[in-house]
Amino acid sequence: MLRKRVVTVLTFNDGVLFRTKLFQPDYRYTLNFVDAWSVDEIVVLDITRGGGHAAFEPVIRDFASRCFVPLAAGGGIRTLDDVHRFLRLGADKVVINTGALERPELIGEVARAYGAQSLVLSIDAKRHDDGRYEVMSNCGSQPTGKTPEDWAREGERLGAGEILITSIDRDGSLQGYDLDLTKRIAAAVSVPTLALGGCGNWEHMSQVLTTAQASAACTQNIYHFTEPSIRAAKKVLDGKRIPVRLS
């Protein structure tokens, strides 16, 4: 049985660590807690708006020099040259969102150049009042008319190695993942599904890994409030017979 992963996602605005709520940068934090020995993977995302991602490059370089787990980096990727730059700085994978929506062939270009395992397709989804989910672009600000399931399938067909599904409505809520949304994506594709948005406790992680069949539970804002050990989370998951990597 494949082990489930626990992934830490950190967002940076102009090179500074921020937590987000409803996809808006919220409070500013100094980075002083990343349990790289217990976490399975680290994702760093640049949410700087209005262009200019130079301040994010030292972030990738610093994490790559200090962490001993896979590092994925994303934010503002539009071309194969952008991908090359992030990988050269030390990232193991790249995370692409709006760039793939603007030019879907970018997915295939990256997969052919570096392999599907190097590409995570990030999908930001919003739930409408009638229950429909819609993919949003540009940091969750622009509707696309696409359903998350259809876009995930297309992304896999084009060469994406993983799908990161984020619930815009649950972002920063600490009220639990959107299990319905995650389950739809996990059922739509055969590549790993990573779930993000809403984790507030270890039970939420258990739910998304079992009920929603996610391959990885991604956590973000919970660490800004409590800084609990990832190791403790894994002990809880292991106690529920969920296969995870224990240190």
C-alpha cells in the first residue's frame, strides 16, 4: 500500500512568509518553524502580485540548501525558462497554476523536458451557491468556466504528475478540508491528489486521506497558530492505521 504524505505549504509575499485567508495575504510572520525531518515534502509558493518575483528566488535557494525532503516551488511560472530557473535554484518540482490555464501546452513542454514527476498542476476551486465548483485563476480572482474535474483530467492527459487541489472557500478557515471537492478530483485522475485548504487539526487530515482518498494532506496556516509537530500528526494517523512514513 502506498504511504500517504504530509506536506507543508508556505506562501511568500515579496519574499516574506505570510499566512492567507480566502486567498488574501493576512498576517506577516517570521519563518522559524519547518520540521523538515518529519514532513514528507515542502511546497513554497510565491503569491506576490503585480509581477516581480526576484525576492522569491532566495527563498527557493535557502530552502533547497537546508531541507532534506523534496521541495516544490511555484508562483508566476509562464515559460519553460521559468521552470528551468526554479529547478536550477534547487527545487525538485515546480507548481504551475495560472500559467497552465493561459497556455495548457506548457504542461506538456515541462513533462517532456523534465518528466511528469517534476510537475504539480495546482487547481484553485471555488464553490458556488448552487453547489458547482469552478476553477479560478490569477490567485483565485478570475473565473475560468472550467470544472476542477475536467481540468484535472486534461492536466493529467497533458503530462502533469500530481494535482494540488485547493479550496478557496476553506483557505485559512481551520474548519476542515472540502472533502467533496477533494474526492471528486481523486476519482477523476490516476495521478496523486494533494489536498489543501482548511486543515485545523489532525482529524481533518485523517478525513481527507481516507474519506476523500487524497494521496497527501497539505497543511499551511495551522502551523502559524500552534506550531504543532508534524511528527505528532503522523503518530495520530498511524494510530488510525493510515500508512505514513514515520521518522
